[in-house]
Amino acid sequence: MRIGCGAGFSADRLDPAVDLARDGALDALVFECVGERTLAFGHRDRRADPQAGYNTLLQTRLRAVWPLTAASGCRIVTNMGAANPMAAGRAAIAVARECGLRGQSVAVVLGDDVTSLIDADTPLPLSGCNVGDVGRDMIGANAYIGADAILPALETDAGLVIGGRLADPSMFLALLRHRFGWDAADWPLLGAGTLTGHLMECGAQITGGYFADPGHKDVPDLAFVGYPIAEVRADGTVTITKLPQAGGMVTTATVKEQLLYEVHDPARYLTPDVSADFSGVQLTDHGGDRVGLRGASGTTRPETLKVTVAFDGGLLAEAEVSYAGRGAADRARLAAEIASTRLQRVHGVTEDLRTDLIGVRSLHAHADHGLPVAETDVRLRVAGRFESRERAEAVLWEVESLLCSGPAGGGGFRGRITPSIVTHDAFLPRGDVPTRIEVLTA
Amino acid sequence: MSQTQTLPLRAIAHARAGDKGNTSNISLWVNDPAHFAAVREQVTADAVKRHFGAQVQGTVTRHEVPHLHGLNFVLTAALDGGVNGSLNLDGHGKSWSFILLDMQVKVETGTL
């Protein structure tokens, strides 16, 4: 079975997906587009407009790939439904009609939205408190649902399967279970299929994206890096590759980095479907951008489903100003002191403020690598998170006012205020999260 | 006695960072299996914890994948609250693989 990945996150590129749909000789194309943030913002969009809350690139992606996959008999599976899979299904039907795909069906997977099951007494075990103790408005809650929920959709003739918080690797595993008839309790096989999903779900991260380090790890034609293809056999072994004409590369190094991406214990990678074991995986480089993997296994799946509970996180305010030439870092430090002092004394800000000297020290404030720093092109960044818009705006105001009233030679002010969310994990028994499908036809 | 040379990990290894909530994980892979023993001995969980300093408010755990010449470090309470709560520009800690790759290790000159 040949499965492609057409997106590894909500804002991923379109052209490599079109290339795969046209030239990949695929049985299925998976678009993985949901993260904790995207889902929470989807809930917020849906509150403002009951027809919104799904991936805003849904129609753009479908217009570009669906006519191709419909013609070749390739199925599309995606979680682009995000916080509103039903509205996404209806939007997909509108695209099908617009593209002349009459008779095409969409199977919508429902049941991941468990907002109504969460209340103030729901425990958040990893945070050591209950929902009510968070002290913020809950925006929404979604359970990670797995292959069991997706399989009924694949048993219809729908060319497009769309859901919300479908667990990333589960979309691939469901396709494999459907094709090969793997037993729902064959844990080693489910572990092997989960490995395929895990490797594929981040798109170009296995074909040379998120990898290049010039002079150390060079990647050919990275501007046109291709998305991956998995060739999976009934015994669960897999070869990862890409289109020959696409940029990027598939090597044991790119595959190894992705093997443990966002993995903690390699022997225990938990999904809704299985406790997967990647610790014994063997890699074979066949050359020509083909890497084979075997040896993945698994044991019994977790009893509970993970639930992401999203809360209103207030407003993130960020404001920046730059200094150049000798003494730039000292002037930026002085500016940081002035802004912090005035935000506290003039505007009554009590929240944490972070000040970064971009060009000297910003991403990792605690590291001392002994590396030389130029300190002649420094950008001050002041950031804080606030419930009050007035205080968020004060951050921008105080940094901008440094232009006339701060240290010498400050320029290039930019500021932005972004709505912010906070998430916590809850866990629900599987039996509390029934799922179902609904089929729409163009 | 064999000669040793001190190098940043980046000269002999590659790495990738990922996040789950406020936990970061960084996988580290030596380019040449001949260097795995030295890296395994020196790049311990404690050494990584020291290298990251106050950035890691929790613990560092190391998992080994010896047959692929890799180590996986799990750093808890390490992302200033995680992507949704952090004031760090890089709330995912995506850039942290290169902080790890700045760590110095001693390797036998003959193996380079």
C-alpha cells in the first residue's frame, strides 16, 4: 500500500501535496493539520461563527488535490475538520460540486469534541489540579480518537474522510488496518503501523525538512523539498521514500531524527490504538532515497483517551526595537530596564515580563556556550501575557516611546498583540467517548 | 596513551528537538558509530541538565537506542510553560537541538 503525506501541520505547503496527488501513484493521501493551538483557535472561531472552526486552508487544498485523487482512486484522510468537522464536511461538498465531482462522498468522523463532558471537577492529573482550579474560561476539549473511529468511514465509498482531533498516526493506521485486515488486538502489527504513521505525520520532516545545517548536513533542493511516501506491506514493514523529481532526501539520518521526534521512552509511545515500541526498529538504507524499517512492535493500548482542554490564555503582547553599532547591547539593556520600570510604575503591570536581547541572547537565556557575540546588531524584545487589553497595549506603547525618550539610536519598532490560549491534559475512559460517522454526497 | 581532542557535539553528531506540553525531548545521533561509546559515557542525563542550567526546572532522563547509535533526552518543566504559556520566542524549544550540539565532548583523535 502506498500512502503519502500531504501536510504535516496546519500551515504546511500546498505544491508538494499536489505533486504527490498527481505523480505519487498513491492509494491514500493524509493531511495532518491539527495541533493543540490550532484546535483551540478553531473552537474560538466556531464560537464567533457556527460555520467556522475548521482548517482555513481546507478548500484551497481540496480544490488542488481532490480532482486528481478522485480521478486516480486515491482516498484523502484528514483531520482538517479541527473544531468543526461537520462544517468542514459541508464545505468539502461545496468544493466537490464546484470542481464537478458529482457523486463524490465525504465521511465525517464525529465524537472527539468532549467539551460537554468536562466540568470544574474534571481532574488534570499532569497539572496536579482540577479544571476549576485553572481559573480561566474553558474554550473547548477534544479527545484524541484513533483508528477504531476512522475505520467505519473507510468502509464507506467516501473519497474523503474528514475528522477533528483524529490522532496523527491513527489516520495512517486506520488505512492500513482497512487494507490489510489487521486484527484490532494484534498489538505488534498495530505498533508497526503506528511507526509508519509516526514517521509520516510531520510531512517533510522525514524528507530533509527541519534537518539542513550547511556544511554539516546539506540537503539538495530544499526549497522544493518533497513530501514523503510510505510503501507498507501486510507484515507491517515499510519503506519511506519520496518522488524522484522532488527536492530533499530520505536517508537513515533523516529517518532516525524523525523516529524519536516528540517521543519520550522509545519502548512506550502511547496512542489511542496501541502502546507502540520503537526501541527495536532496524533501518536499511536502500539508496536512491529509500529507507526500509522493520522491528517495530507494541503492547496493549491505554485504557483512557487523552483529552486536550483549552482555556483562554489572555493576550500575548510583544514589542521590539533595534540598536546598531558599538555599544548596541548596552543601549538595548538600558532600554529594557526603562520599559520594565515604567510598565510597573506608570501602568501598574504586575505580570511577568520577559526581555530578550535578540542578537545577544534570546532563545536560551541560560546557556553560556563561550561563543563570541558581536553585540553590534541587537533587537530588544519585551513580552508579557495579560488578561487586560489596556496592559497589553501599554507594552507596545512603552517600547515605542523609547524611540524619542529612550537610549540613542533606537529604531525599527514593531509591536503585536495576539490572543493566547493555555492547554491542559485530561483523561477519559474510552466508553465515555462514543464516535460515529456521517456521510455527505455531492 | 591515545591522544584526545575536545570538540562540540555538532562536529560528530546530529540532533532533533520536539515538545509535548512543557516537556522537551532531544534525540542525539552520532555520525560515526566509533564515537558512540564516548558520547554515551560523557553526555549523561546529569551533564545535559548542567548544560541547560536553569532552563530545565524539572528532570533530565536519558533513553538509549544503542543499535542505532542514538540517545534520547527528556527534559521536564523545560519550556517556560510550553508553547501556549511561554514568553520565549521559541516556546516549542525547536532550537534546542543546537544548544545540546554546543556541548563539548572528548574523543580519541584516531577516531576522527
